[in-house]
Amino acid sequence: MNDESNGRKWDFASIAPIVISLFALLVSVKSCHLADEVQQQSSKEYKQERWLILTGVFEEKGLGIKVKAIDSEKVFLEGKASFPKSIYKEEIPINSDGDFLHMGSVGYDLKKFIASKIPKKEGFAKVSSGKIPLYIQSYYAVKGETYTDISLYMLNMTIVVSGEEYKDPHVNLEGLIFVERYRPDVKPDHELLDKFINEEIGLYLPPKAPQ
């Protein structure tokens, strides 16, 4: 009886270090996995805290537009915007107040573009809405650090084409929609903007679930 009992005690004593080692290994693996998840989540949150999304500020009527960060902790410093080349070929500067400069020239060319797409009908005014795709490159600051961003946006507009022969279309800019952020190593496709504006391809904005 005592020998059998002693044998069982000896067996347990011999495997106890193995059991403890396996348990420690499992705890270590789980800890590493949790640490990796925490690091990935922290890295993601760090990036998201510093990502810039702009919103538009518009005049009551007309082509005036300025941008500002939707997050009050981010400070817009300067930038530039690229419209489709079929509307305006040059990049336009955005000053530190967020004002789009040279919008008089952009507006003149935009109205010519609209007139070429929507023919006049004598005695009738045509009212329509549309979107202009554009790239906005931004230089901004977050918590004392400076960053750059390039993203695709859509600019909403209302258009009125008069039936009067020599009257230009009236354009009212009224909304700016964030579409997509580009990685620093990816150059934006300017030809894509012309494909959008000339309706060669469509743009679908699917609702995304938070990650």
C-alpha cells in the first residue's frame, strides 16, 4: 500500500515540472498574442488620431470654398487642389485659412465645361446637380507634429443653365465629401478624375462598417 502510494507521488513529482513548463508556455503565448493585439490597436489608433479629413465651408451662393479639419486638434497649414484637367489644368493653392485661391479662373472654366455638356433650350431654365472629383494635398499639424495627406474628395454643386443665349450657367458649390486617402507611396491618378467627370466610369461610395 505504501509502495503504491509512494509510486504515485513519485510519478506526479516527476511530471510536475513538465506540466508547469507547458502552462508557462501557454501563458507566454497568450501574453505575446495579447501584446501583439494591443500594439496593433495602439498603432492603428495612433494613425487614426493623426489622419486628416477635411470638410468644406461655403459661401451662401457661388464658387467660394474653404476647407477645415473636422477634428479641432488638427491644424490645416496649407495645401493645393487638383481638379479634372478637362475643367482646369493647373493645381490651385489653398492658403493657411483654408481658402481655395484662383476660384475665379476655375469657375470660368467650369462654366464653359458645363455649357458644353448641357445645351441651352430657349425659354427654359435647366436645374441640375453634379459632383466634381478633386485631389486635395494637405500639410497640417497634430499635437506639435507636422504631416502630409493626399485624398480624393467630391465637390457637390447645383447648376442652373438659363435659356438666355449669352448667359453663362450659374454654379453654386455646396458640399465636400471625403472619398479615399492615398498611401504616401501611391501617386494619385489624375486621368481618373477626367473619367469621373466625363462619366466614362461611375463612382460608388459603399457604406463601411467601423473597424
